[in-house]
Amino acid sequence: MIELRQEIPDELSQPLEDWFCELTRSPWMLYHEGPGKPHYVMGYFETQIEADAAWENLRSAFKRLPLKYGQNELADRDWKEAYKEHLKPWNHGNLHWVPSWLRGKHTVPADAAVIWFDAGLAFGTGDHPTTRLCAMRLMDHLATHPAVDTSVTDAGCGSGILALSAARLGCQKVDGFDRDPEAVRVSLDNLRENGFPETAVRFSHMGLEEGLRWTGQADVVLANIISDVLCIYGDNLLASVKPGGVLALSGILATEQAAVRMHFETKAKATWGSLQSDGRVMGEWSDVALFRPLKI
């Protein structure tokens, strides 16, 4: 196994992430330890030929990438362990996300709502701020609304971790969809890994427009997708929220939050009549929440 790891200019981080999100299956990921530290593009390939070809293809789209790249050769076990090292348990209130290989090793409270997960090649490990921001919005809603009466849509479900969290917290109608078939496969694996019945969450392979028609309106709509795509499908997303519900948008860089919020507020006022909204920031990332008023 070849691990490709190359430092990149900070300003290439977002364009590369947007590019990777457009790929149905991708060997690439971006890595950043925190503010003031460098960004890296990383990829994992079976052979040197595959790594060279992939880097050449990436450089054809991003001319500022260097001609040569750094690399390490990993034994199969080393690759598996390196993948696991990036994923750590996380919790917010009573909701706990724990990598599945830590069963029996990581202690959680007896009454905790626990999701054991393995994201595989799908996005949504629970380690990214955008996923956590969406989970926090879900829990905010459930703090004031009965879970049994709350319907949830996970648009762009990735590993299914948000949809599964909704089901674990007691929501009775939960739907998730993704345009990547690998994401749907991983979501179904995680559904079974957590001991849910097949009917607990509906997962489907669909894009945004089709998926939102399939789910119908929900009380909580979670969309952890890059901001450009969110804005393109703004009308569809707003129409998918029940009166009294919340649309939680994430996948938004903190520097883009104000523009995304203004875009959605303008559309929401035209279609909903009035609204409340707010935004949160977690590191370099952010969310926008729009609260649809109840009809009188």
C-alpha cells in the first residue's frame, strides 16, 4: 500500500475538498492538524503506478501542486491501524459516537445513546466538525420536541451516522440518502452493526433533488454538504422542512457562513414568510440553522 502525503498551500484546501466531494469514489482526503499548521493532501493506492497516475490527474486540475509528492509504503496492517488512529470517540450530551473496534475497550454511561461506527470509504466519520455541528442541531430540536413525533432527513448521509443517531435518540421516521452508492452500503452496514431493525432508517441511493422528493417534508433536515451545492439546491432544501421544523446546513467554511446565511434567509423569507436563523462556528467550519415558523 502506498500512502501519498504532500503538503499543499492553504488556499488550495477548499478547492481540493470541493473537487473530492464531486467524485463518487475517491482515494483522497485532506488532513489539517489545526490553526497555524500546514494542510496536506493524502491518498492511498495499491501500487506505485496507481499513485503516479492519480497524482498526474490531480495536477492536471490543480497546476500549483508540485511535480513530485511525498510517500510511504505501508504494510496492510499499518494502513488499517493508520486509518483507525484518525478516529476517536466523541460525545455531545447523551449522544456518543465510538469507533466499532473500541467495543469493550471504551466505557460509556449505561444510559448513553451510543452509535458504533466504521465509515469505510464514506464521508462521515464523526471526526469532522461539520458532522458534529449537525448532530448538535438535532439534539437542540429534541430538547424541546418529543423524539417520537420528530421526523428526520439526512441529506447526503455519508456513513449514516447522523440518521442512525436520530434513530438511537428515539425518532420514529428517519430517512437518509446519498448519491454515492458506497455511502449507502456503509450506512446499511452501520445500521446492522448497531443492532437496528432494517425498518429503523430508510437509506437510498439518490441525489439531492430526487432524495428530497422521496423523503417528503421532515421536522429536522440535516444537510452536511459543500456550500456551493447547498446554495444551488436552496429551494429544494427549504421546501423539505415542515412548519415548526429546522433546516441545519453544514459543510460551510467559517469564512463563507455569512454569505450562505444571507442566501438562505432571502429565499426563506420569500417562501416561508418569516423565520429565525443563527449560525455556529467550530474551528474553520460552520453551520447555518433556519427555523421555519408554524402556520397560524
